Amino acid sequence: MTTDTTLTITTSAGQVPVTIGERGSGRTVLILHGGAGPASVTGFAGLLAEHIGARVITPTHPGFGGMPRPEALTTIAGLAELYAGLLDALDIDDATVIGNSLGGWITAEIALRHSPRVGRVALVDAVGIDVPEHPVADFFALTPTQIAEHSYFDPSKAVIPDLSTLPPAARQIALGNRDALATYGGSMSDAGLLTRLPSIDVPALVLWGEADRIADSDYGRAYAEAIPGAQFVLLKGTGHVPQIETPETLLDALQGFVA
């Protein structure tokens, strides 16, 4: 059973309302979605809660899913501050933070804040670093078919909506998601992030789909190599969003780390 709650968190961008879903019980896991939106992690959150025995919290980033975004909240660092504040507000200790794509970038920034409430982090096909030989694909220049080809091992499994065919309300949400992704992510990289990653001091697991063409596996290895003690695991038969394409594979890779 999922419980939805909206809390207001005080940040440097002001009072920010954030809506969270919560399911399960046990050690707390915070899952941060990427540009695919909050629906891209809800199914996996239920799987994690059921099979690992965890309290899984899934926020919707302001601006996604039809949620409002305060005008002053425009950066990944701002989202990291928001979620560090959320952990404080919920009085959570020893949290595992898992992020996919843009959510992985936020997760890295959370780890760099050195919150005592964070016990470990997992980056799943994260973006955010600048690796000149392995650039992140220009998502905004891709057609729906190309997004599927770049994001999936088996593109036939992809459900990429065509904005022109969506009902007005759904189209408005999809456009809001796209605008929020552009606002927070920009070119999907921060030139200074790679040099800051060595200061991460919590256990880190970097998981990467072998067929990811949004950010390839060498990009993922660069992420892992920059974080002291990080383990890199290549996930076979999956791409940029393994929580959607191969959730059981991702669950197996995370189980020991989370539990």
C-alpha cells in the first residue's frame, strides 16, 4: 500500500512543497527518479519494499508530475539540499539513497553534502559528470524512437509517449517534465562534479546497463573510479532505465547493498 504525503521543506530557495510516496517498512530507501518522471520508479519501489523489506520513499521532483516548482529552485544542488532537508524532516537515519539518471546526479550531490542521515548511495545510470570522450546524449534532440533506441536494450519494450497524441492534461504534464528536466539538468553535466566526487565518504554502488546509449558504460566506469571504494556493476541485457526494463536484474544487484 502506498501513502502519498506533501511536506514543505525550508531551503535556500525558500519554502518548497514536495510530494512523496511511501510504502513498506524496514530500513529506509530514498529513490530519486530521472527525466522519465516519477512513474518511472514507482513499480520498482514496490518491488524493493516487498522483496527486501524496506521503507521506500519516492519523492516527485518539483516541476515533474504536474507538481509546482518554485522559481528559485533551478539546480541539482538545490534538489540535493531539498532531499537532505526531507531526511531531516522525517528524522531518518542510515538512509540508502538510490538515483537513476538525473536522480543519480542528485544522489551524488546528496552524498557530497555529507549528511549524517545518509548511510550509502547507489547510482543507476547516472548523469552529471563531464567525460569528454563519452558525452551524454543530447536527449532534447532525440525523437521518441531514438530515445527508445538509446535507453533500452530492447527498444520494443519502451513506452515513449508522442506529445502530439496525448490528451491535453497528460500533454501538459509531459511538457512540464521536459521543462523541469531542462531547467535542472541543462546539458546534463557539471564540469566540476568529477573533481568533487573523491570527497564522497559513504559506501557507493554504481550500476550501469550495458546497452545504455544515453550515457555509456565507460562513462559509468568514470563515475565509479572517481568515488573512493565505489563498486561498479555492469547490468546485462538492459539500458538506461533498468528499473523499468529489467527490474528483477536491478533488484538482484541492489539486494545485498540495501539489506
